[in-house]
Amino acid sequence: MKIRKVSPVQIGLAVFGVIALIFAFGGPNGLLRSRGVSATPPQSGFRMPVPVVQVIRKTIPVYKEFVGTTEAIRNVTLQAMVTGYLIKQFVPDGTDVHKGALIYRIDPRNFQASLDQANAQKERDAAVLEYSKVNHERNALMVVHGDVSKDAYQLATSSMHQAASSVLFDKAQVELARINLGYTMIRAPFSGRLSRSLVYTGTLIGTGTQINTLVQLDPIYATFNPSEADLAEIQKYRAKGVMEANVNVSGNPATEYKGALTFLDNSVDRSTGTITARVTISNPDKVLLPGQFVHVMLHLGYRKNALLVPQIAIGSNQIGKYLYVVGKGNVVEMRFVVLGTKFGNLIEVKHGVREGESVIVGNQQKIGPGMPVRPLFDKGRSGH
């Protein structure tokens, strides 16, 4: 028997004919139905379940947001006012100290001796003054009767005044010695936190030697730089009263501190077009340290009837910000929106949605415009 050789072209034509026959019978399912076998039901009725939240209307606070840095209200260098050996440091480096706390002690013996010497000189001159007063009174009586000359009386008067002046001088010397003795005890001029010590026990230090630095941490400043465009709006609201502010670290609301605007500079920096402003905030736990970057939210007022949606509902593409809304027939609609002020986990939508509309807050990657969905109300993100 002779075997006929089949070309590749003929094989391709045969396969194409079989495919055409299958589709003529309505595809694979059509062939199954023609043989009495039930086919898998189509998936056209499936609707993706999506969590939704209704757009709400609310009165919200209006803020201006800035990036700033913390700054100590007071930052001083502790310096020696007298010369002597440092004999003791009473508190460790980095300690929080109260106003008046004893931090360092310089050897006081020389200054105590100077104070004792000044006191002794004062006592001596006080005795001379006492005698001079008695002598003056005696000469005053005798000069009337001519028992002493006027010159002797005037000499007694001069001696009394000189003795009185010596006592005043001695009192000043005693006070100076007492001040110098007090300088041997270096105390905190205000409550704050110490830095690291620059000298150590046993060091001979002189007048002006820097010993340590002390910074005040509570309260503390948050300094920021509003633009010239923001200045008019800030001044407008500041004229109405105290402007409150919220300050947090790295945008974390858990680290939020309350404060108020306490300083607005009197000139705009022409090189940057900004002005220096300062918020004073309470820092009782002393977590904030000078030099940290912070977010400053300056409270300007309140906006009534703001439309709010969860921030998680907002998407972004090359055209702008958008969100998905469940439209008529539970079909997805893409809405491009204009956003406003943030309010917790919500954000204001100035244009693009209406109150009561259902906004999709989950499964956004699995849906698209025109897709039928099954909305599930998400109470956890409702914002009510």
C-alpha cells in the first residue's frame, strides 16, 4: 500500500476546518449541548463585593500646614565667675534639673577666708566709728565753753565721718566677698536639661571658663516659615484672637502637641519670600528636643458644610486625584475630585461628589469604570 505524503499546508487547512466546525455549533459548549451534556454556567452575573462609605457633610477646622523645627526658649552656657579647682559635680551629664539646683562646686576656701577677713575689717572699723562718735559729742560740748579749739572740734568731726565711710566701704567688701563665695556654687538659672560637661573634677578653671550648657525644654518653640502669600491670611485670623496650633513629629498624630502662635516677625526675608513665625508648645514629658523637624498645623478657623470621604478612597493618576463611586445600577463610576482640608482619616472633597453618595474604600485594584459591583457598607470607615 502506497502512503501519501501530507504537506504542512494541508495539515493547517484541516485544523482550521475543525475549529470552524466547532464555532459553527456554538463553540465547545454548543458541541456539549448537541451531545446532551450540560455546560458550565457563564460568569456574566458575578458582581465584585466592595466596601463603601457614604459621603458626609460636616463642620471641620481649617488648618495651614508647615514644616518647622523645634527651638529652645532658653539655651545658656554655664561659665565660671571665679578662679579655683573644680571639686565636685553634683548631677550627671544630661540630667533634668530644677531652677536653683546645685550642679558644680569650686573650691571655696580662699573665698571663705576673704569673706572672714572682710567681716573682721568691718568690725574693726565699726569700733573706730563708735569711738569717733563719742569723741565728737565730747568736743561738741567743750567747744561751746571754749575748752577746746574749733580746729580740734572740726578734726573730731572729720574723724567721725572718715570712720563712717570706712564702715560703708567694709560693708561693700563683705558683700563682694559673699558674692564671690556664692560663685563657687554653680546653680541652674532655670529648669532645663544639662548637656555634657566640658570640665572635670580637679580641673583648675578660671573666670569665663565654659563648664556646660543648659537648655529649657518645657515649654519649647516650633519655628516655621510661612510664605508671603500665607502672611495676609495668618494676620487676618490672628487679629481675631489667639491662633491655636497642633504640632507633631514626622506627621504622626500620636505625637501631637498643643500650642499657640506667639511670634510673627516684623519683616519678610526677600531672598526666600518667607517670614519667621513661632508656636509655643507645652512639652511636659520633655520628648521634644531642640532641632527636631516637626509638622505645624496652624488653626485658621472652621469650614461649614464640608463634604468628607475617607482618605483611603482617594486614588491618583497622571490626570489627577480620583475616587470610585457606586452609581446607578450599582455600576462603578470614576470621579475626578478637587481635595481640601484633611480631618483625621477623612479628607474634604471640594468638587466631584455629593452628600450621601457611596464611595468605594476597598478592592480598588480589582475594579474599573462601568463594572457592576455589590456594595457592602463599611461602618469602620464611615466617619460619622
